Amino acid sequence: MDKERIGLRIKLERTKQNLTQEQLAELADISSSYLSAIERGKQSISLDYTNRIAEALKIPVNELLTHEPESRYGVAEKPTGTGKVAISNAERKRKMAELEEMIGSRNDREFNLIYDEVALFISKLQYFGDRR
């Protein structure tokens, strides 16, 4: 597991719990600047600090360390010849409609949080895709 993915998982879990970096850093007894560097994938993290952060987030440490297979997200795996996974157009449209329904009912603060997380996630996908 690389430091970028661990950092992203920490950030996603922190934001899901509506914690600021400062709040999580205090709970984990680490500096907020160190946590920021970890979340951005700029700093490696020791097992001790990983445990502290997991405990502060009240999640098992393996949730920060393990890679979830794409099938967990309901994506039907179909090789495309490019190493990518494809889903049918109908399935894609259905999922987009579900997302629109879920996101459309959120207040402005929640909407902006979701938007920021999706944008971050897409940038990470692009970054990891470029490294292959």
C-alpha cells in the first residue's frame, strides 16, 4: 500500500466523520501539519501513527491499509483490452441517476463536501492512472 492511498483513505474517513484536520490531529496526538502531509501523500506514515489515527477515527486499522476490490462497488468486471473495467451504458445511466438523486437532496454544505471529495478522488484516479 502506498502513502498516497493511505492518505486518501484517512482524508475520506475524516471528512465522512465531519472532522477537521486539527480535530483529528488532536485526537490522534499528532501535529496537524504532519496529518496534512500524510493526507496529501507527501509523508510516509509509521504503523504507530496509523494505529493512532485509526483509533481516533474509531475504525479498524485494516480499513486504512487494505485495498478493496472494485467488485465491492458493484462494478461488473469486463476487460476492455486497455486494462480498465467497463460497465454497460444502461448500468452507467442508472448509477448516474441514483447519484443525482442522492446528491440532489443534500444541503449546500453537504453538496460542496461531496463535490470536493469527488473532485479529489478523480484527481487521485488520474494520478494513479498516469503512473501505470
